[in-house]
Amino acid sequence: MAVVAGLTRRPLEQVSGLLRRRFHRTAPAALQVTVREAINQGMDEELERDEKVFLLGEEVAQYDGAYKVSRGLWKKYGDKRIIDTPISEMGFAGIAVGAAMAGLRPICEFMTFNFSMQAIDQVINSAAKTYYMSGGFQPVPIVFRGPNGASAGVAAQHSQCFAAWYGHCPGLKVVSPWSSEDAKGLIKSAIRDNNPVVVLENELMYGVPFELPPEAQSKDFLIPIGKAKIERQGTHVTIVSHSRPVSHCLEAATVLSKEGIECEVINMRTIRPMDIETIEASVMKTNHLVTVEGGWPQFGVGAEICARIMEGPAFNFLDAPVVRVTGADVPMPYAKVLEDNSVPQVKDIIFAIKKTLNM
């Protein structure tokens, strides 16, 4: 009672100051957000921010997207900014490239990047080369996005990874998100970039939830294109991957930590321009390197990393040859048992790590 009586005699501002000292504010909690929701949120924020941004592709509007990535955007922004197209990739990709040249910022969705083969002349010859061929006069600010790589049970014509295909071409930027944070930050950066950007998503990751940290919940959140992220610190071996295989690498690292092997896992995030500096710094620390990707081995992302390491300062720090873990060098089989043996599994990564560590 004496405390209460004392409070009643104090000026109001002193009482409020006392309460502030006794109660502290907790930091905003991280939200659980799926990769699908993160891409949707990123596109929504950019559509709201810049009226020049629009989305077009097959079933992106009234159907909310084949994978529901564009859910709700048509109802919010209408027919002029969320546009359903005919089933003609070369046609609507050409429309999108022309719109970008005219000053708009199109997001061109391929239902799967396997279908981007129908439009590759527009992507490579029209979008990627025009800024150079115009002497820097004509930018092409366009985003090509959609699911990439192996899914499940969709066989050879719907399962290939295009990271190496598009990463080979100057004039393009190529990103490959893994987590919800990656997906939101990279799609927003891609939309704001003045260059054509290929965003390689993964169908099997769309429904996977991740914690979205408070800073990623901001409308101003961006992830710089060309910067990798160390997902797990380690001292014995560096594992470099992108997209869905990052999950397998982290799982393999957890298993091996019980055996005393500490793996450093690098999520590339960007294929082109590649953040080779982060990889080199890690290799100089661990002295061992394993690359993991879902694509084919020949002329792949892992092969490029090997070449860059060999040509750079980190080569002299290697205590063993680099080991690549890749998809099998065959068209994707339909049978599940064959499919499982055609894409990297956790056991394959563990085997490769033990091989490079001579265990």
C-alpha cells in the first residue's frame, strides 16, 4: 500500500518512466513463411511500390498461378497488371522483353523453366544482349521466373536444371533462392535491377516453411545480387550449393557433426555473378571443397567453381582434390527408384565429404 500511495503522489511522467524501466519490449518474432508466400509477398510489395511493374504468364491471374505463387494479385491489381497469356512462351516472352525496352518492368513467369526453351531466343538474343549491343543506351529491366530443376514424377522433359545454361550467358543475372528469406530478398532485388534477371525457383521448395527474420519482413528488405550466404560455420570442409540441395547439405553437415566433422555450408544464392570471394575465403580456412548441385555434371555450376578455385589464390590451400556431387548424366527417368538415384541425396554428400577428407 505504501508503494501505491507513493505512486499516487508522483507526477504522471515519473510514473510512466518507472513503468518503462520495469517492462522491456521484446524483439519482433520471426514468422513462419513458406517460399511460395515469400515470393508472393515480394512481388506484391514491388507491384505496390512501382506502377511500372506487372506480371504475365500462363494462368498467373484468375487461376492464381499454376503453383499459387501469384495468389490474390489479380484481385488486387486487376487485368492490366496481372495478365493471363496464351500457351506460347516465345510470344509472351517477346511481349515482356518489348515492354521492358519501352520502360516497363515486367515479371515473366514460365510455368516451368523447361518451357523457357520455347522462348530462349527472346531471353538470350533480345533480353541479354541488347544493353551491350546498344552501347549502354537501351536497358532491359525484366525478370524471368518460375520453377527450375527436378520435381517429382515429371520425367525428362520437366526436370532439368537451367542454372548452368543461363549462367553461361553474359548480359544475364541469375539467382537461385533456397529459403523464404532468399526468395523474398532476391525477387525484390531482381525486379528493381535494370538488367534481365533469371530467378530459378524450385517447385519442391514452394511449400516449405522457413523463419522469416524481422528485417526480412520490411518492405525495404533486399538481398544484393552476387552475394552468397554462409548457412553453417565449419572448419573441416566447405560445401557449396544452391536451391533445394542446400537442405541436403545442411542435413549431411548435421549427421557428420556427430562424428566430429564440422562442415561449412555456403548457399550461393546467385549463380551469375558468382560470389567466388566467399567460397575462396572458406576454402582457405577449411582446405577442402565439395560442390553440390541438381544439374548435370558436364559444364555445370560445380565445374565452374572448380575452375575458378584452381585459377585463384585458394588453390594452394587445398589439401585434397575438389569433389563434385551432381545429378546423374542422363535424362531424368520417370520411375521413382531411378529418379531417386538420379538426383543428389544426403548419403551421396556424406560419401563425397568423407572421400575428400580421406576417411
